[in-house]
Amino acid sequence: MFRFIVSRLLQAIPVLLVVITATFFLVRAAPGGPFSAEKTVAPEVIKALEAQYKLDQPVWQQYLSYLNDLAHGDFGPSFRYPGRSVDELIAGGLPITAELAFYAMLVAIIIGVSAGVLAALKPNTPQDYVPMSAAMIGICMPSFLMGPLLVLIFGIWLEWLPVSGWGDLPGDKILPAITLGSGYAAFLARLSRGGMLEVMSQDYIRTARAKGLPEWVVVLKHGLRGGLIPVIAFLGPAFAGLLSGSFVVETIFQIPGLGRFYVQAAFNRDYTMILGTTVFFATLIVLFNLLSDIIAVWINPKLRHQLREGK
């Protein structure tokens, strides 16, 4: 297992380097700059600002300087928030984004796994068709459409829930969590159904039924352990995707999380903020992928045996 973890971490290094390099040069290739909107500022002041943030240096020199700062854990200063570093902005917005992702993951697991398991128990029946059709709708409906639709129904027409903000009331979290988690719930429903259908046709399931065990014992004790392996393998990338893909939902519901900083940085050409959040999100995706693989190996004896055999 240790060799497996080290190998995956070493593979992540070139991936992150490619992400950093591509993002660095793409943001600088875009029209405009972090100070181009300052129309009332004298050119001398603009030049002084560029010198302060080392933007007057050749691009390759800026790139090497950024890599050196990044190696020391420094994302650099924000160009649009004077006196604040990218590290501080990420640390300030991450807890809210992580809380939103956590609630969205709960929504995805509860709805998705329940729907998938129920559909697998009676395949090719209305109990299968209805949740799988709903899952397909969830996959096809993006969050920028789901969010306003939920706001219109539950916030404006029915007036049950607030339409924006992120306070201490539980109602503030419901619509954003459903909006962000509904798409992943649809994927989990399909994965759960496929995994359970495969497991429920195995010989040991038929043996358990032949022993006279109740169906709920067969499903919960014997079926879920193997049937949810695809779901567990998907949870790591899914949670990383919820963290990195929350900027649309945060913008719709005016949530002051990391995603909104990312959107504002793109509009403001805040190079260091764009780079910092991109690298941070990419690192999270790599780590959560690794974590999901470790859990999948831990609960699957076949995978553990393959690792021991060096396959």
C-alpha cells in the first residue's frame, strides 16, 4: 500500500506542473491585465505597480519566480485586494465552500444511493424506470439552470426558503446544497444501480437467500459492501469536483466562498488569484482521487491481492 501511495503522489507532480504552466501562460495571453481597467491612473503609476508586482519582467522570468514562490508555499499577493495575499483569501473562502460541498455531498449520497439501490432491487420495472429517468434529468440539467428554477419555485412562488445568502439558519443551505448536489446524485444513482445489479447476481447472494435470510439482510449486509465499490471510488473525485465546481452556485446564491473569489479574479485579471485557486483546486482533485483509490483498495480484497502481487 505504501508503494502504491508513493507512486500515485509521484505521478501527480508532472500533472500539477502541467496545470501550473498552462494556467500561467494562458492568463497572460488573455487580453488586458490586472491594471488595465485603471483608466484614471497615470501611466507612471501603472508602471510603478507593474514593477512592484514584477510584471515588467520577461514572462519566462515571472514564471520561474512564481515556481520558486510556490515551492515555498507562497501563492503571492493579490493584485486586486491590496495588502492581502492569495493564501489569506483562500483560507477565508475555503471553509464556506467546503461546508457547501459537504452538504451537497450529503444530498448526493442520500438521494443517489437510495435511488440506485431501489432501482436495482427490481430492474426493468417502474421502480427502476422512475428513479433512473429522474437521474437522467439530473445529469442533463446544469446547475446554472437548476439553481434559478429552485429559487423560482421554493423561494419566490412558495416563499419557503431564502433565495440568497449563507447565514446560520439551516434554510440558507438547502437550495444551494440541492443545486450543487443534484447532478452528482444522478451519477451516484446510476453507479449504485450498476454495482448492485452486478453483485446481486453473484453466487454468494443466491447462497444467502437459500439460507433463508431476510431480503433486507441480504441487501444491506451482503449486497451493499460490493455493490457500492464504484460509488466509493467516485466519491473522492466527486467531492473535489464539488469544491472546485461550486463557483456557479456561489454566484447564483451570493455565497461568499472561494468560488466567488475565483470568478471575480477572472474578471479582474488577478493573475495570482487565478493561479493560486487553480493550483489549489488541482491539488485537491489529486488528493481526493488518491484517497478514494485507497479506500476502494481497502474494502476490496481482490484489489489488495493485486497490489501485493505487484499487478
